[in-house]
Amino acid sequence: MEIRKFNIDFFKALTPAIIISSILVCLGIYSIIMMFNGKGIGIDFSGGNAITVKFSKKLSIEEIRQIASKTGINFDIAHLPEENKAIFKTKLVEVNGKKVSDILDDTLNTSISKDGYVVEGIVEIGPRVSSDLKKDATIAFILSAIGIIFYLAWRFEKKFGIAAAIATYHDVVAIVGIMYLMGYEMDLLILTALLTIAGYSLTDTVVVFDRIRENLRKKVSTNLKEVLNKSINETMSRTIITSLTTLFSSVALLIFGGEVLRSFAIAITLGIIIGTYSSIFIASPLLLALKLNPKKIKK
């Protein structure tokens, strides 16, 4: 059941959409290049330490940073005030032959005494492990792109698969660029968000493609552009309901999820918005650009 019938000519906004997408993709490609050069990646892919410390009393982020500065190590600190915790991250494993965790422990002991804190967890990732993670993540994305094309080529037609793959990876690359611009480093949490976004975007695109295939079979028009526009309008109610529902959840996670989940929540929220946009303004127009032949649509 539809909320209302839409009759919007989405192709009128195609030029601004192409400009926006070009900017986002260029930013994303630049960010990926920078990441392969070692910039903008977290300790999961570069190696380093993540040390979780629980304090016996409340400390402000300024006080924690002041203590951390005494180590001489540049820590990235995630403050969890509601739990009296802080997570100290650095891409260093050792300094002058001494473990970073031991240096921080000694500094905390000197600054606030041994009874004033507890080291709850130490995650140490060496360069070999981080290199393997980076390689595996790259392979996973390449294989998933191939999988998308083959699945949709089998279910619909080859050009549907190509269009869906381009639209999905448009979303992923755009999110990478925006997160890099916002100063977030690529880690396993953001990677998880990107894979979630890819699945969401692909599902949204497949719903529109299914209606396009149905309308092509019915021969509602001999003009492919009209069929595409009609199909997008017919699925618009479903798109709005799905997007708003998932957006409410991601915004709630962003507000109440805390500092640790913030990067994940931001990536998911942006992904829902961009994924909805791409299923309308990227995926379907790509079928027009690829010169989809209605006669090849499988029954």
C-alpha cells in the first residue's frame, strides 16, 4: 500500500546529481589514495595500541590529556565520562624498546597513584597483522563487487548488475571520503559500517530494479526514460518509509551510543541518506546510460 502516488520527474535533477556524485567520488578516491599511503587509517590497519583505562574518580578530558602528554606519546583519546573510562590509541607499539602500555601505566601511576585507575584492556596490533587486515579488506570489497554483478546479471540482466555495483560502490566511496574529511580514521568499526551500507544500498536498488523489470514486461511505455521515472515514483513510498525507519535507529545510536560507537553511527546515518539518493539518482539513470535493451529482460 502506498502513502500517496508520486509524479516527480527525477531526471530533471540529473545534472546536479552528477555534479554532487562526481565531487563525492573524487573526494573518496583521494581519501583512499591517502589511506594506501598510510594516512587516515586506524591502528587496525596500521598497527599500534588501544589501551582502555578505568579511573576511580571522574576526570575531565583536559585532565586526562594533561596526564597523557607526560608520556611524550601522541595519544588519540576517546573519553567515556559516564563510565569514568578513557581509551588511549596510538600507532606506536614501542618507544625506545619499551612497550607503550608500560609507559602509560608508569605515567598514570606517577600522576594519580596505582589505586586511582585500572587498565581494563590492551589491544596491540603488529604491522604484519594490520597488513593482512588491509589486504583481506581490499579482497573482500573486490569479490563482493564481482558477486553483485553476477547475482543481478543472473536475476535480471547484465546491465542491471553493472549499474547496481557502480551505485553501491559510489555510496561506499562517498562515505569513505566524507569520514576522512571529518577526521575519522578508517578502522574495523567503520569498515563494518561500510559493508552494512553496501547491503542496505543494494537492497534499496534491487527494489527499484524489480519494479523497472516489471514495468518493462508490461510495456507501460516504449520510452525507457519514462519507464525508469515511473518505476522510481511507484517505489517512492516504500523508499521513504524504509529510509526514515532506519534513519531513526541510526540517529538514536548516534545520540545515545556513546563515543566508542560514534564513527559507526555517523557512517551508517550518512550511508542511509546517500544510499537512498543513489538508488534514485544514480542506479536507475545508469541503466539509461548503459542503453538497457528491454527485449533482453528475463521473464
